[in-house]
Amino acid sequence: MIGSGIFFALWGFGWILGILGLVAIVWVIYDVLVNQKRMPDVEKVVWIIVALFLGIIGAIIYYVIVKSSHKYEEPREESP
């Protein structure tokens, strides 16, 4: 009885991690294709492959290396 409860809890946790991984992959791909205008195409392909193979870990690496430096983003114009 107790073992089945733990099984379902772990199963639910696995689903949550899977959905979070999918969201992380979609976020990286969207950000690379839409926001990183000055990033070379080869590097875009590399980051998309990293996101697809590493999931959440790849998204964290992408955020630390690319997003935190704002290296490839075009500066936003401020409204008056």
C-alpha cells in the first residue's frame, strides 16, 4: 500500500520534470531564434542541439553563458 503511493509520487515528479525540461528546450530555441539577432548561425545551431540533448541543464548553461552577458542581444530602445 505505501509502496504504491511512493511509486505514484515519483511518477508524478517525473512528469513535472519532463514538462519543465520541454519548457526549457522551447525557451532556449525561441530565445536563440528570436532574440539573439547578432549570434552567428553556427552558434545558434550548437545551442539548439545543446538544448535538445541536455534539456534543463542545457537551458541553465545557456542562461549562464549567453543570457547573463547580453552579448548577442540588440540594445532595446527606450520610449520617451
